[in-house]
Amino acid sequence: MKTIPWGRIVKALETWRRDLGDPSVTTVAEQYSRDPWAVLVSTILSLRTKDEVTLAASARLLKQAGSPAALYQLGEEAIAALAYPAGFYRTKASNLKKIAAILLEQYGGRVPADMEALLALPGVGRKTANLVLIEAFDLPGICVDVHVHRICNRAGWIATKNPEETETVLRACLPRQYWKGINALLVLYGQQTCRPLSPHCSRCVITPYCRQNGVAKSR
């Protein structure tokens, strides 16, 4: 496997984002003192949803349902109304109701700090599980979403077909010290600079480390 200058890449990205805010889930985690339930709720709401919508929906929902027990007392329609207009808000409301029941029945109302247990919850995939482990429990993990997958492949650091494969490969080649922070860096970079279509290559801070794979048009 080729040597990738991860230290220089991460340093360039950290310098770039110095004056920017955090992604929505990180913001919620900080606002709620790393409460695992708050992190899990905001992560589920964040799927296919813009950060500003996630933050507003998380605040509304957590105000009414700050614990699995409180959410379980709400009807699905009420949960959906609080989650709106997050993407697929009705499906997320249904999953959150089911998750609350499972947490109450099997875990004493607590969110488990275990990958397999999290993956068994309705609507929770590896991205969500990793983000909960990282943000709520400060455990090592690599959260791979579309931005992390796209940028890593576009730059030529890896060659993978899907986010799950990207996570596996990054676990093998990315130094452990960068695991927790790589998602926040690349999500923000993917939203603002290394966009899916016509990325802003002219102002890119990691150009020396990027092959621009698949970039037909840039700005």
C-alpha cells in the first residue's frame, strides 16, 4: 500500500476549518454534554438532512423527549411532527419509537456503547453507530459518510466501491490518532469545497495530495 502523508493532509484541513463550526451531530454532542441519547437521536435525524435542519429538529425533539422513556410516551405522529422537515422524518420517527422501546426493554434505558448492539437497532447503520461511539463514548471509530467516501477516492488515497469498504480500508491505512476526527474534517470540506459536482479545486488546501479522480469539471 502506498504511503499517504496523512499528517500533512490532516494539518492542512485542520488549519482550513479553524474558524468554522462543527457538523451538526458534533454540535449537539457538545450542547448535551456528550449524552448518548442526544447523540443517537441527532445522528439518526441527520441522515440525508442538512445540518441546519438537523440542529433545529434535534432541539425540538430532545426538548420534548430527552430520554428514551420520554420519547416512548409520545405517539409516532408527534415524533414525526417534531422531526419534520428532516429527510424521511416519518421513517425516522418510527425507528426512534422502536429504538426507545428496545433501549428500555434490553438496556435499562441506556444507549449501549457497543458496535454490534447499536447495529441491531432499527435504522442504525455503521455510520450512525461509529458516530455514536466517537461522539458519545469517546471510543475509536471511523465514521464514513458520502463525503468521506467521495473525497478519499477522489484524492486517490484509496480505491473502494462503497462507504463500508472505505471504512475497512481506512482502518488499515489511516493512523489511529486521526480516526475520530476524520469525519468532521471531510464532511465540512465536502460540503464547502470538495463538492460532488464541480468541486472548488482552485481553492483546495489539499491539492498536492489529490489526484482529482473522476473530476471532469471544477471551479
